[in-house]
Amino acid sequence: MRNYELIFLARQDIAQNQVEAMIGTFSEILKSGGGSVVHSEYCGLKALSYRIRKNRKAHYVLLDVVASPAAKEELERLMRINEDVLRFLTVAVDSFGTRPSALMQSRYSREDRPFNREDRGYGRDDYSSDRKPHDNASTAMASVADVSADAAEVSA
């Protein structure tokens, strides 16, 4: 028996209780092959980096599994057949990682974010009192008027 971490992505249009039913089905498949699910973690409906089979979001599920290679192969075969499973990945590990997994941990919460509009460019005093925003445009228009006046004098 080996330790495996199995993660799979389920379609966005199925409900959470259907995803949990899929976890139960996969657990039964492993039990029939002599394996077991040590820990299951539903990570929620998350946005995908790119579309997979016309889905922009997916239900993420992480399973810690102890099973024989034959039971793992059978589970992967059934996941390939199941149309609700978009992608899956099985990795052999020596020991299971800490909980909660990296999928459940956020880098920082919304409250921890620095919120300073000056960092984004708002509220800066870019224009000093002696500089007009369209100063270059008015200078350009004056030079065009001077050129046209010079042209009128030459032609007359």
C-alpha cells in the first residue's frame, strides 16, 4: 500500500452535495480495491487560470489516499470516464502534508492588504500651480498660428 495525494477538479455547474457524493463514490471504489481515504478536503468553487472544457470555474477536492497501485489505477480510469471530472492529478507521497492544505490557505486576507490610494496614483499632486495640463497644446497652436501668419505675408 502506498500513500497518494489525489486532487481533482469537478465541473462548475454541479452542486456541492453532488461533489461530496462523488467523493463518497471514489471512496467506495478505493475500499473495494483494498484502499482507504484518510482525509478528504473540499476546497470550494474557484476560478481557473484558463478555460477547461468551456468551464471558467471548478470545484477543487483534495484526497489523501492509502491504496495499492491497482486500486489507484482503477480510480483514475473511472475519473477519466466521469464527465463531471475536468482534471485530476495523483502524486505518490511519503507522508501526508499539514492541514489545511495550500489550496485552503490564502496569502493574506482582505483586512491585511495595504490600502493606500496614494500608492495607486490617486491623490497625488502631479500638477504644480504654475503648470497647466494642456500647456504643450496651447504652445503648439500658437506656433501653427505664427507659421500661417508668416505664410500669408510671404504670399501677399
